[in-house]
Amino acid sequence: MGGTITLAAYGYWLREKGWVTPRHMRVMRLDNRVAYTVTGIFVLATLVVGAELLYSAQIAVSTGDQGLLDLSEVLDDRYGEWAGKIFLVGFWAAAMSSLVGVWNGVSLMFADFVARARKLAPDHRDGLAHGRWYRAYILWLTFPPMVMMFLGKPVVLILAYGVLGAFFMPFLAITLLWLLNSDRVPREWRNRTWSNVAMTLIALAFVVLAANELWNQVSKLV
């Protein structure tokens, strides 16, 4: 998966799979290459659909769930009924994987945070999957958002989500730049010069994007 906060959860998934020794480095790199290749294909495919099927044909789709059905009908007309159905199934799979990834990954992060705050042993069950804090956070992620559905569009929550999402990527890029050049990482796996240059440019790009997103979110309230 290529996303925002789920990137930080990747280390916890490695721990749960038992990929915790140096011999797993090769398979982890392969796993990341495949994941981001598929993510890149998905993004490019989405851009092509938007530019070719909608923009060039001057077709407007509805917002929300209805927009997916509108786009499915466009694909039906252009390529046949099978294309629209495959699109809907694929979009459902992408959305569901993101949902499950956040449920699982963020709950693991919270459980680990509580375990470290309470100075529990690294292998204590409360800091792992299916532990007490993991289960508690899954419940928190599940039911309060359902209540929010009946409140319409709470402006403060929407603004908070936008701001946090905007700041997460530059935070992650800068943190990785620091960690991958520190003695916390074995020397053979630390950043090389070209990696540092690339990550610095990426961090700067995310800082600019975060500032732009923050400005857009604040402008909506003015």
C-alpha cells in the first residue's frame, strides 16, 4: 500500500510477520518495490481515466458514491458492460484495503505507544496485535466515526484531518532522512549520497505541499 499514515505502520506489519532479521532485508526491499510499482500503476490509471474519459469528453460526475456509478456507466458505454463492473470491483478492493490497513496498522501503532509509555517489555502481549490496547483502539476507530455520520460535516474535524494529513508526509520524510543517517541503522543499510539528495528534495516538496494544503484548509473557513 502507498498511503500516508499506513507507511509508518509498515514496520509493525514486518514485526507481526516475523521479518525481523537481516536475512529478511532482501525480501522487504522486493516487497516495497512491488507495492510502489502497483501503486504507481494505480495512480497513472486513475489519471488516464480522468483525463481521457472525463476531461476530454467534458463529462462531469456526481460527488460521493454516485460519482463512482457515473464513471462506471461511462466505462460501460466506451468499452462494454464488463469494464464498468471490473472498475467498481477494483475500486472497492482498493478502498477496502486502505480501510483494513488503517484499522490494523494504526491500532498496532497505538498499542506500541501505550506499551512504551508504560515501560512494558517489547514482547508484552499488550503491545502486540490482538492485545488489550490493540482491541480498544480498533473499537475506537470503528464506532465513533459511525456517530459522526449523523452530524453532517463537522468543520473542525474536517480541518483537523486535512491539517494532520498534510503535515504527516513531510514529518515522515524528514524523520526517515534523520534515521537512515544515524547509528540506529547498520552502516551497510544507511543512506548513500544519492539517497540523501533524493530524500532531501522529496522532503522539500512535501513541505511545500503541506503549506499549500494548510492554506487551502484555512481559506475554506475565511
